[in-house]
Amino acid sequence: MNCKTTLDYRFSVAPMMGVTTSSARYMYRLISKEAILFTEMIASQALYRGNNDKLLFKQETESPVVLQVGGSDRELLKYSVDLANNKNYQGINLNVGCPSKKVSKGKMGACLMKESDLVRDCLSSMIQGTNMDVSVKCRIGVDEFESYEFFRDFIHNVAQSGCQLFFVHARKAYLKGLDPKKNRTIPILKYDYVHRVKKEFPHLKIFINGGLNTISDCIEQMKFVDGVMVGRAIQSNPFFLENVDNVFYGKKIQLANKEFIIKKYFDYVKSNIDQVSTYELLSPLLALCFGVPGAKKFKQQVNDLIRARDIATLENTYLKLIAA
């Protein structure tokens, strides 16, 4: 069975724990209409037992959004697919790349790269339950399994599920000795593994992630793969997205009106201040002082205003920042 592709993944914003919340996605969508957005990873078990309305909250303006799930229980993953369908997500992605100890304990994330048959069977179950895109996000290896041959065989076996969409962080994962933060920077980037696998499996859609810090980095990768996925560079500076629609989707150049975006985002903050945590609402704003002289002092000032919930002063502070 083939996995139907409905979205254009030339540029995606990576799923990031504690970062790609509904509020952050709302801001990203104000800047780019075309980039594909991903949720934080949500455990399939949490979706089965928890408050789905809260866990899967999404505003229509955020679409297209892909729900990322973690897990290895086929029935729970099928249930997650049903929820994604019902909550109007545009795709679902299985996380096979997260190296955290807690995630591994729950038999989720990068530890599953050692069990490609299980990943294949999980994806096969997920595909049977939906017409939306089903994809997987993985690494190029894990622990001592770091050869190109291991990575190629993993992709080949998992693709037997019918899944055609592979988002690959071009580093291996260390399950012991490195925390998730260090796992994002210390393992060596091996873009050539990802380029080679695309050559070997031209019928698969291969998207590259890891170490892409500029639009130029992303453009260079498009020579070898079907799309790019960027995470921390966007967390650090959401306006990274302002050229994406033009460069990757050929839309007419229309640079982001930063003042308009700030005002629009503060309208959103004011209308959600009693429903959503203040931290979630305002943390996407902290990134906007990227590269500003005296950024450390400015961030401290912003943190103080957040604690005081002084939204009016915060808005004026940001408008002055953008004007300057």
C-alpha cells in the first residue's frame, strides 16, 4: 500500500518539545503561510488516557499542521490516527528519533531504530486508518549502529509499510551519555548518508533536518533531497520564516510586516490570557529579540513583565523594539 502525499513539505518547522505549542504555531503562521508546522511530540498513551481537547488543541489558522506522536503499541497508534482525523490535523508523524531516557523507557523515540520490523508494523497500522499523510522522523543511526548500511536497511524495511515520507535528522542518537540537548549538537552531522539514501530510493520522499542555520544552508540541501526541516534556528528567530514562502514555494516576495505581526500576536495574547498559560503565550516572543544589542537585559525586562502579566507594557516594548 502506498502512503498518499497531500502536503508540500519543501519546508517544515521541526517538532520541538516545549516549543511548538499552539501559540508558537499561531505566530509562525503569521509569518509564513506555506511552511508545514508540526506539534510537539505527544505520547500515544497520553492521548489514550489524557484530555484530548487540551492535548490536541489547534486553531484553524495554524493549518497545515502535522501531529507528531510517540509510541510502539499498534492499537494506541491507530487510536492516535483516529484522533488526528477527528481533530482536523493534516498529517501524523511517528517519532523514531528522540534520544531522551524518559522517552526510551516508554519504548518510544530513537531506541525503536533498533527494531525496524516493529516500526514498519506500527506505520502499516497507522496508514490503514487514514487518508492523511503518515510519516516518520528518525536519525541516521543509534548507539553502535552507525554505519550507512544500518541506516539504509532501516529505511528500506520501514518503507515496506507503505510509508513514503521520511524526515531524517542527519546525526545518530546516543541513548546513554548524552542528554537530548547535547544529542542535537555533539553527534557528527552526516548529510551524505541522507543524500545517498535519497539516491538509492528515489521513489521515497526524503527530508533533511539538523544543523540548518540559514536559508542558504536550506537552499543548498534542496539539490539533494525533497525538502528541509528547521527547528532551533526558528525557535531562536521566528522571522527566519519570512523568506520561506518566496524561496521555497515561489510566492510573490512580501516581506513580513513585523509591526503588524506583533500587533496581531498581542491581539491573540489578550484574547487567550485567561485560557492559556502566560508562559506558553509569551515564550514565542522571547525569541524576537534575536541579535538585538543588549538582548540579555531586554530578555530579563520581558521576563519581569511576563511575571507581572503586564501585557500593555509588553506590547509597547515590542513595538518599540521592532521600530528600532
